[in-house]
Amino acid sequence: MKLGSKIGILGGGQLSMMLNNQAQDVTLEVHSLTPSKLDPASLVSPHTFLGDPKNAADLLAFTQNLDFLTFESEFYNAQYLKKTLCDFKGMIFPSLDCLELLQDRKSQKTSFEKNKLDTSPFIHTQNINDIENFFKQGPLVAKQRFNGYDGFGTFVLNTKTDLENFLDKNHQQLDLFIFEKKIAFQYEVAIQAARSRKGHTVFFPFVKTIQKNNKCFLVEGPEKSTLAFLQIKKKIQKYLDKIDYVGVIGFEFFKTRNSLILNEVAPRVHNTGHHTLDSCDVDQFLIHLLCALQDRLPLPKMHAKAFTMLNLIGTRDGSVEIPDLQSGRLYWYGKSNRAGRKLGHINFIGENKKALTTLALKELKRWKI
Amino acid sequence: MKLGSKIGILGGGQLSMMLNNQAQDVTLEVHSLTPSKLDPASLVSPHTFLGDPKNAADLLAFTQNLDFLTFESEFYNAQYLKKTLCDFKGMIFPSLDCLELLQDRKSQKTSFEKNKLDTSPFIHTQNINDIENFFKQGPLVAKQRFNGYDGFGTFVLNTKTDLENFLDKNHQQLDLFIFEKKIAFQYEVAIQAARSRKGHTVFFPFVKTIQKNNKCFLVEGPEKSTLAFLQIKKKIQKYLDKIDYVGVIGFEFFKTRNSLILNEVAPRVHNTGHHTLDSCDVDQFLIHLLCALQDRLPLPKMHAKAFTMLNLIGTRDGSVEIPDLQSGRLYWYGKSNRAGRKLGHINFIGENKKALTTLALKELKRWKI
């Protein structure tokens, strides 16, 4: 590994913060491009570059002396990055082709279908009749193609009225949405994969994810590894080889009785992988960077039999009271409090996931956020 | 816990680096006072204050807005700190009284004896006859009272000639030394304790430490807990209560067939506790800071059955070749290479300490340092 390799991250939120924090003591020099001195990454990094990743001049200045470039978000327009960074001499990971493919739900879903990754049936059309016909088979979910997250840009259409209201509002911009068949599932499951520049792929454990108000609230794991899980890993590996993905990528599934239906992927480190900071001997943040630096990756091994990760989400604007630390390992992002905002998370590891989740929920009661 | 409490650390070496790195994502704001931008703490902290802790003006400027102050080294003269910081409004931990007591091997050893912590018999005298008489009972170790570390300032006097040579050189400065009876031991053992501002004391596991050229080379653990170990913990707890110690403190012992003989203590986070970064659910760095912030401390629990920590020590001046990361978790301090310098460490955790140590020694062969 090259001593002092300079890695740039577009964005300065908590993902960038943790990429900084996990890597800056491992011979790497991590730089973040972020608009504010108060962003989470700025709080932990001596190499914050103040600027807007969406501003070409800032982006060019930031990338001037970097060896590598990566993102904490898939929402930076890939075409803009391709154009602006055409002379960048370092390595960009994941590639801008991958970013382009995956930042649009339409091309993302199409790529699942092409690569035999089971996903809910969907259509993309500007023909209202086609949408109404598709609805006759059952409830739908309309999803924004770009920039959707945590339920933002997602519309569940259970009834004919839901559909009519949606179409009334959006009939002039139907190109911006896809319509998926709503899946009846038991619960949601996620996994992070990491693939190196030479195609070595490793996996973190499968986890169960619990949402609250469309946001990840709690993650527990590991999920018991069944045949369905093993088969999915093989398919993911083939898929990542096919698109030549480099870095960490998060996969989110609907778990039905017999199978896993791929909901969506995030081409970056992922909230459902924050447990790896404490549950595994190498975490998703460090391994994301190693993907670009090394041909082969360390194989993540679990420290403990079970883990629970609890997101700390603001319930109001304004003041925060943080209790004394007692159990679990706190990660606090240093952001101001706002209702619905992810402010931090706590990792618990131990013998039994139900017990850890009980402990996590008890711990949450001590917080005033 | 107060959000954004400002904690200052005197010194910017690797201990300060790790204090920064482990705390800066836990609602705390850690500042380091260090002379160089290239010091390890500077590489990971946005709050480096360039200056010399031994310069009163720098110290005063640095401490102006801090809530807490601590040290990465026991070598800052306590009397100078007391005088310079007499108006400091925050909390200093450990207290400057503790620092004064423990930075002098004479008062340190005397305090062991007073508190029934078994230690090797010693004398402090400027009377050469007394020293020669003490030598008649067996080989001695002369130790500098102040600023000794890693064998520096330690002189083993096995033979009459060793003693004569030592006295020839040092007869005019005998006040600066103590003379200890040399202990015949099986191996060396260490433990870290942490005590909160309200007297809550917790322990990390006992470890075996292996030295090479008088430097800690490798640590493995946990040591099997025997009655002697349990009794020592009780004595340590009483001792820390007696001196009202706040923070992490490292204890180093000679293990003989039936007992533990206390060699020395370091009133700070300690190299033999670096394993806690990966072996336990709370590490020595974070808990050191929590000692000042909280009344009660989290109880450190081990993640794994066994651990090994390998120090990466420079074997020559100049270039370093770092292999790709494969096993273990690397901590690299970002220092330039120099023969004998501690450049980093790797933590291994797993089922069996012998297997981990074998792995560690194999890993070391991949390094060119």
C-alpha cells in the first residue's frame, strides 16, 4: 500500500466523517470537499476543503493533487462529474459509469433484471393507460428516479384514489418516476459487499433492518444464512463483476417467505452497515478505501455472535441532552438537532440480538433528542 | 454528558493521536498542544494548537477555553504546571498532585510500599557504602527518577564491575537515581485501570508483555485470572482511591511463580493497552476521557477470546514499505522512520492467543520498516 495516498471524498456528512475517522490512522490521507466547516467530516479531519462538489471550479481545485476520488452520496450527477473531471489523473471509485447506472432507479432496476437479480416488476412510461393497467394487478409504489432517499420521493399507491391523486399532481413529469409493484414482505434485509479494483469481492453479514417513518431506525444481525442468502451472494458477485464495481455497495431486500426481492442498491457505504465499526474486524469504511488501494481485501470476520445498531434520530428541533455513556459504542455526528435528522448511532455487540435490541431501546429512552 | 466538551491534551504523539481519534466522534472536541504539524495528532485532528507544552505562554494560550486538560506523557513537570495553570478553571486529570507523585520513581515506589502493593526493595541514597551494602544481597537495577522510559535511564548492575562503572560515572548525581533489587521473573504482565471523578474504577484484562531491546514488542492476552490477579485488582482499586486518581493508568508487573511484583506505573493511556481498541467494547482512550466526564464508567467487556498486539518498530532510518492490509487492524502513526521508533501497531483478535501471535509474527515479516 502506498504510504500517505491522498483520497478525496465528495461530501462532508456522517459517511464522510466515518470514512475519514476509520482511515486517517492507516497510512492514508483523507480529504473531504464539503460546503461547511460545521459538517460532520470537518469535525474530525484536518483536511477539509470548503467548497461545493456541484461547483466545477471547487471540484477541480479539490481534486488537483488527489490519488483517488470517491463519494459519500450517489446524487452527484455522473455526467457533470465525467465532464468536469475528464483530466483527473487519479482513480475514481466506484467508476462514474457505475454511478450513472445506479443513480437512476430506472437503469438500476433494468440492470437487476438483466443480471437475474429478483426485483419487483416495474414500468417506466408516460402513458397513463399503461400505469392504470399495471395498477389493476395490485397496489403500486411510485418512486422518483433521481435523488430519492429515506422515503423522500416514494409514494405508495394502495387505492385507486391514491393513484388518481398521484397522477393529477405528476402527469406532466411521469418521465421522472418508475412504478413498482408493491411487495408483501415479512421484513427488510440488507447486506454490504465490497469489491476491489482487481475484482476480489467480500461480504459483511446479512442484517435485518427496521424502518420508522421511512427511515432506518434499527439494524440487527446477523441473519441466519439460508440457501436463499447464499444464492443471492453469488448473484451479487456476478453482478458486481459485470458492472466492474469498485468499493462498498449496499443492497436492500424485501424478505418474503421463500426469497429475497432486491429493492434497491446504494453505491457507497451505507447506514445498514454502520454495525461493522464494532461487529467486524474490518469495517465498511476502511474496506471501501482498501477496494481502490489493494488487489485483495481482508475478509470481514465478526467479533461477536450478534449485534444491534440503533440510529439516533432527532424528534424535535433544538437542544439535545446526551446521557453518560454506559453501554454500546456511540458515534455522534456533531450535527444540530432537527426533527427527523440522523444525529448519530450506537452499536451494541454481544451474544444475543434480541437482548441487544432490548438494551438498545432501553438506551434510547435515556436520550433527549 | 455535556455536548461538545473541550478537552485539551498536552502532547501530539501517537497517544494523543488515538485519544483524538477515539473521542472526536463521541460529542467531544479534542485539542492537542504539540510543537509540529507533522506530529501524529496533527494528522487526525482539526484542532491542533502548535506550541510547546513546556512554554508557559503557549500553555496558557492553549488552555484558555478548555473544559478539561490531560496529558499523553507523565514527563511534564508537575510543579511547573501547577504554577502556570493556577488560574485554569477547568478540570485537570489526573490531578497534578498525582502527576507529581508518579513522575518521580522515588515517590512512586514509596507510595507502592505505603499502600501494600508488592514491589522490589529499593533504596535512594547518596551514600555509596549503603549502595554497596545493598548490592551484597544481589544484582541491582539503577533507575533514573525522572524521564526514564523503554529502558532509557535504566542500568542493570549484575556484577561488581557494573556497579563500579555506574558509580564512577554517576557518583555526583546519585540523588537522580533509585536502586532496586533485580527481580527474577517468569515474564512481564500489565493491566490498565480507569477511575472516574467519582471513584468508579474499572479494569481492562491482564496481558502478558514481551519486550525486545527494552521496548514493548508484543502484547498478548487475556492472562488467566488467578487469585493473585484478583487480589492485585483490589489493591490497585484501594491505591487509586487513596491518591484520588482520575483517568487511565497502566500498571506493569514482574510475574514470579506465585505473585505479581509491581514494577512501575504510567499515569496515562499505555502501549500495553492498545489492544483495547479492538479487543474490548470500550477502549482505553475513550474511557480515559470518560473518567473526567462521567461519574460511572462503562464496564469494558472483551469482544473476543484472545488478542495479540504487535508494535511496529523502525529497524533503520528512512523508507518504509507498507504491505497491503490482510489480517489484523493496523494503526499507523504517520511518523518518519527511525531505528527503534514506534511507528504503529497491529491488533489481532480471535480464539487463541498463540495462534494470533504466530499470525502477528508472520505479518511482521511482510513489513519493511
